[in-house]
Amino acid sequence: MAIRERMSGNEAVAFAMKQINPDVVAAFPITPSTEIPQYFSTYVSNGEVDTEFIAVESEHSAMSACIGAQAAGGRAMTATSANGLALMWECLYIAACSRLPIVMAVVNRTMSGPLNIHNDHSDSMGARDSGWIQLYSENNQEAYDNMLMAHRIAEHPSVMLPVMVCQDGFITSHAVENIELVEDDKVKAFVGEYNPVHYLLNRDNPISMGPLDHFTHTFEHKRQQAQAMMNAKNVILEVAREFEKLTGRKYGFFEEYRTEDAETVIVVLNSTAGTVKYVVDQMRKEGKKVGLIKPRVYRPFPVDEIASALSRFKAIAVMDKADSFNAAGGPLFTDVTSAMYAKSVFGPKVINYIYGLGGRDVRTDDIELVFNNLLKIVETGEVGSVYNYLGVRE
Amino acid sequence: MGKVVEIRWHGRGGQGAKTASLLLADVAFYTGKYIQGFPEYGPERMGAPMTAYNRISDERLTIHSNIYEPDYVVVTDDTLLTSVDVTAGLKEDGAIIINTTKSPEEIRPLLKGYKGKVCTVDAKTISIETLGRYFPNTPMLGAVVKVSQVMDEKEFLEHMEESFRHKFAKKPEVIEGNMKALKRAMQEVKEI
């Protein structure tokens, strides 16, 4: 029987971490993720977990401590946002290439500058090529569920890669909403024990971690890393199936909302997908054939599946809460369009909107404007501008 | 689809408007509703105008934007009336509820022609007389439930008492005062 509760996105993530009870949490506070280590440190001092909590002096040290703890054979977790994630930069690559299945909560916040504590995806999009698996969450429930699934994905022998679970700073991290929690014992059984094959503190089989690799081995290691990312796809689906048996909540690479007979869809990550669902419901009442595709798994990118799903529609708007500053479109747009091209999906018209940068609120009117533009494209066949900014003053 | 009740809170940093919005979300949750309670974070200075929001519904809520056309607006400090456009987008069949010593008749001219219901409650006096200190959020919570009828009054009071017992487990002497503050605000809120 699920536990009906209400909590914020940050509280939900901290609660998942309590239920997971990792060996080590090393963290440094940064808005809007600060509450996660704050709540967690309370669990530590109340004796509700037996985690070693390391209050480090920077995010670089937080990730370094996680790398050390995970390499030693423990399960390590952390949380961060924006510039904190950026300060972990070199360590992210080391964690991934050392095949250390660390799990990190990323509470998305815009990268400075300009200085701003609010939400967009410029932080985690910057880390998309670091070798971490990236899961995105629409609300507190999905952030919680993704955290519970993260270790199972990360620690799978065919994967052994770190995972970041992203949610929108303030919009979901600080919003109290209804949530269904899983009982402690069921979480414990689902997440299971971490039993690494190779680890530093194994006296029977001593190993080195992070030695000089050079051109004799680096290429092979990168190839294995790429293979692990490919392997992750099946594991993500297997874990989701098992999670569905436990909770009844279904997860895949992406969620499709009212797409059965849709002619136009919006592709968008995280909290805005919820607002799009609301607008879809309203526009459906007027007989408009609109729908939503919400990617959950951004790394690995589900190229085949997303290209195939999108081939059914006439016009698509990919919405990015980060710009690539390539003068052509945001990162999700680039991935979606290249997936379609690689899979010879040439039918649908695809446009891009950069939206909500720095926490600019995304209103239902904004989403309606996007759908109306898509419907006009279907009607006229004219695409017009491909690379657009939504709701900006200019 | 059931009706979603949308509430916007205007307060000043440190006055507890955020806490009040979270308390309202809490109590509505306990009565079986789907809820959202979220503040709009700005520079977070003591005394600076701030906004918080509630959505309360019988159906699951997916929308994640701020509230632009609220059913109800709560103002926890009447000095905000001259500096913040508190009735912006407020539905005419809704209401504005203001913490002030003034009457609704005196307040209406300050509301830029708002034609809906204007409600006032002297949360300061209620708070000082029942709690001995100025915590406007408890009486304002009572007033908003009374005016909006977003939940059954009796059920609301029962759940609040339970929640105060939990919250003030180490200070049970303040429970009675808080309950009095809620009830008095519910009785004393005036409207035109």
C-alpha cells in the first residue's frame, strides 16, 4: 500500500536518499538544491541513516569525495545545481570513465552569468557529454521515482555508469505537491545491496584506480564507456518494468501524452511538460489534435525510439530551456533533429523554441502560442522561422 | 474536470505568507485534495514584497506556472496595497482578503476598481490577543478558508488542531491560542 504524502521536490529526493541509505553523502550547499543535503544531514544526526556525511568545502571536493568513496567500494551520493555542477566539471568525466555508479540529484538552475538562482537547463545540458546517464523529472513524484531507480541502472554490471536525476529548481524543488511514497522495506529490497566486483578496499584483489592510460588504452576505455551507455538503454527499461510492478507507475525513455491521433506535438523536458499537458487537455476540448512527448532519458539518447515516435506527426516543436549558442538551436532540438535525420524521418516539420531561461515563468498562453504556430504550419505547409525565442522581450 | 481553486498570497519577507500557503496546502491535503503550495522566490529580503501560491483541486494538478487569474488573493500586510497591483487578474466572482484595521468600505477605493468581494480581518489584533505576538498567518489562514469555502470549516478546524498538536508537540500551551486565532478570524472577517 503506497504512502500518500505531500512534499516538495527537494524533500522527496532527500526522502528517497534516506530510504536508499547510501554509505557516503558528500555535498556542498547551493541554491536551489541546498535543502537536499540539509534534510539529509538531519536524517544523519537523528540516526535514521548510517551514512557517512561529508560536509566538504566545494562541489569539486564533493564529487571527488564521492569518487573516492565509490572507488573504495561504497555507494556515494550528492546533490547540486548550476555553478556547483560546473565546479564538478573535471570530476564528472573522471567518475564516468572510472565507471563509478555514483548517483547525483541535480536541481536545475541557470548557469551564471548573469547571476540568477532560478531555473533553466543550462547546467545539466553542459554536462550532457560527460558520460553520465541523465534522467529528467516532471514533478516531485518523478524525481523520487527516478532516484529509486537510479542505483539499479547505474550499478548494473553491463552499465557501471554514474546517473544524474534532474528536476526544475524552485518550480518543483520548492513546490509542495501530492506524492506517493514506497514503504522503506520495499525500497530497500528494490534498490538492493551494492556489491562491486572491483574496488579499492578489496584486500583479496587489490587494484589501482585512475592510473595513466595514454594512447595505448584510453581509446579502448572510451569505447567501453560508449558501449555501457548503449547497454544502459535495455537496463533502464528493465528497471522501469520492475518498478511498475512495485508501484504501478510506468516509465520509459519518454512519455507520450494524448499523441494517438495527434498531428502536432511539443517535445519538452521536466516541469513545463506538466503545463503542456494542461494546455493539451484544453485544446483537445476545442478539437485540436495536439500532444506531448516528454523525454525522461536524455543520456543515453533514445535515437531509434524517438525518431520512430515522432515520424507519426506533421509538425513538431522542440522546446529547449537552454541555448547551445550555436546560432541554430538548443541541445534537445539538435539531438531530436539529428535522430530523425539519422533514421530517415523526413516527413514532419520541426521547429525549435528556446524558452524560460533564467526562470522566466512559462505560461499556458506561451504553450498555446507554440501549438497555434504548429497548427498553422500544418495548415499552410510553411515552416517560417526554425530557431525561435519564446516569451522574450525584444 | 473538477474546479481548481487558485489563491495568490501577497506578503512581506519574514511575515509568513509562504508558511501560510504551505499550511493551507497541508490542511487541504489532509482533507483529501490535490494541492500545490509554492512561493515565488525573489531577492528574499526581510520586508520586501513577496508572492506565494496555492492550487487546490479534486483532480491531479499538472500545471507548473504561476497563477495569473486567481480566484482569491490574500494580502497579509495592507501597506502593500499602494505598491503592489494585488488585484491583477483577480476574478470578479472571487474575493480579496486583507489584513487591516480598516473596513472593507475604506479599502475598496484602493483596489483600482476591483468589483468583486472585498474582505478584511484585523489579524494583528487577533494575533496579539490570542498568541501574545504578531503572527498574521494563522488568522489569515482562518479568514481565507472562511471566505473561499475551499474546504469544510469543521473539517478544517479538526485538521488544524491535529496539525498544531504535531507542530507544537513541545509547546502545547500555544495550541489553544492558535485555534482561537483561527476561529476568531473566521468569525470576524468582514466583507462587502
